[in-house]
Amino acid sequence: MSLEQPPPGHRASDNDRERAAAVVQEAHTDGRLDFQELDERLTQIYTAKTQLELRNVTADLVPVAHGSTQELTLRARHSAQKREGAWTVPERLTAIAEHSSVKLDFTDALVHWAEVHVDAHAKHSSVVMVIPEGWSVDIDQVDMVHSSAKNKAVAPRAGGVRLRVTGEARHGSIVVRHPRKRHWWWPWYSK
């Protein structure tokens, strides 16, 4: 969820409800909510119609810092690194890949920042960022040598998170895209 206030009538999706539920469940796990409060808030989340209602339910539940939640560095050398599912996104990420791949999937992640900065370094490698619809993307500050940097995302919505990508690609690729559409006939679906 972004820090931007959504329009009052902006309808909540199932993914929005799942992200809000994850915030509430994390607060319960940390001991900040008892069982009764957890049950009440989950009921409010799953009956919410708008994003504003979801924001009100989780407004006082800022995640507890486990180490530094404002920075994360992923290094991959001759291997693969992934962040996907319900993970908490720091304000700044550094992805360093040498003869490797790094995938950052933000679609089910908990985002508490209006802007997320990714410093990507791909040397004979790929760095892929999967974002939900509505995010804005800036990849103009990526330095490339025999490489490619692609923004495959659709036009952003007002109030969405801004993804700013910097860094360099040397004989590699940096790609920002939405999740792939699932086809009922394709059994090996992945984002």
C-alpha cells in the first residue's frame, strides 16, 4: 500500500485486501494485536469496499523494524535471487547480479513508501522487476553497455507507488513488467 491517500471511491481489489490482511497478521504475530482485535480487523478488511477503508484499518500498524527495513542488498553470482510473495519492501534496494538473475516481484509485497528506489547492476545477467498495475516507473538513469533496459508497464494511476531504477547493465538486461496473464491451458504458469 502506498502512503498516498487513495481517492475515497477507489474500489479495493482482492489483492489489496490480502496485503492489508498480511499487515494485520504480522502485527498479531509481533504481539501488537490480540486475538479479538485480529478477528475484528480481518472482518473489516474482508468486508471493505474501498482502499480508504483498508487504509483506515491498518493505519496504526506500521511494520516493526527487523534490522534495517529501509535498505536491502541482494547479491547473486552464478546463481539466482528472488523476492516474491508477501515480503516487506524497503525504501532502497540494491540488486547486484554477475552471470546470474535477480527477480523482484512487488505484486504481493507490502509497500509502505511513496517511492521505491532500486539500484540494479547486471553484468552478463538479468534483473527483472514485476510490479502491480498503477505504479509509475523511471528507468532513465540506467547506464547501459551492450545491454537493454525495458519498461513494459502500462500507464500509471494517480496515487500509485513510484519505482525509480538506477544503476548499470553490462551485457545484460533490466526489465520492469506486470505479472504475466495466466492461460487456463498453460500448466506451468509463473509470474
